[in-house]
Amino acid sequence: KKTAAGNWCIQVYIGKDASGKKKLKRFYGNTKKEAELNAAQFLTKKQRNEDPMNKSVEKAIEDYILDCYEELSPATRRGYNSIKRNLPPDFLQLPVASVDFETMQKAMNTYAKHRAKKTVKNAKQLLAPSLRYAKCFINTKQIATSGKEKKALYIPSHEEVLAVWDQVRGTSYEIPF
């Protein structure tokens, strides 16, 4: 709104006080755009200064990816987003302040059930800097990252190979065998 003095005034809702009343902050400028710019700058600064420990783990990962966006290759970004999508939802919703060694280990164990060891290691390598970025310092070096176990390769015995050889000798399968 335009004031009687000719300046523009923008009111921004900034929350509630202890008694539950709305708190508004006014920003003034010579033009409407200038007042809106002042209000936008205040809101941006307020969002940056919010306590990072109140963020969810998912938001911390998103912020880390966005902050490093230019430095990451497209494949790495795709991989990070895939990891974020596939981490346990209950872990992603936790506030960063409540993440400790045990909760992170449980999340990694759940994530590792059907994934290769390298994929689990990549998830750990995404979580560690994301949590540090949100001011949560956990020693992630001791978190185990065991993925699904590889199946043992079956090697036939000499007798089994000879039995197959006897079966294919003289047929069209003999040459590839």
C-alpha cells in the first residue's frame, strides 16, 4: 500500500509471538518494487539463518545436491537423486538433530538388503557430507556398508564335464562346446 508520505509499504507475516498473535514486519521503499525487494531480501536472509538441525534428512540431501549442482556430473546427480528416492522413507523424514550413529546404521542396513556393496557405499558417501552440510557431525567411517552377498559361481567337476562331452560328441553342439 502507498502511505500518506508517498512511500510504499509491504507487510510480511513472520510468525506468531508467545501469546499466539500474528507478527507482521513492514518494509518501506520509494517505489513498490523497492519495498517488495526489501521484503524478499529479509525473507531470504531469514530462511538462510534458520537452524539447519531442524531440517529433515531429505531436505539436507536436497540442499547439498543443489549447492554442489554445478560441480557434479549429470550421472552423479542422477545417482544421488536415485539414492535419495530409495533410502528408507522413515529415515528421510527424521530431523537432522535426531540422527545418530544407530539410526544411520539401521537406515544403511535397510538400504543394503537388496543392493550391491558399491551402491551402499555411494549412499553413505552422499549422507556424510549432506549431514555435515546441515551441521550434524557423525563419524560415518565406522558405519558398516555390507551389501547383498554375491552368489558363488558354480564350477562343474571334471566328471560332469566329461559326461556332458559324451552327450554332445557327434552332434551339432560339439563345435561350440
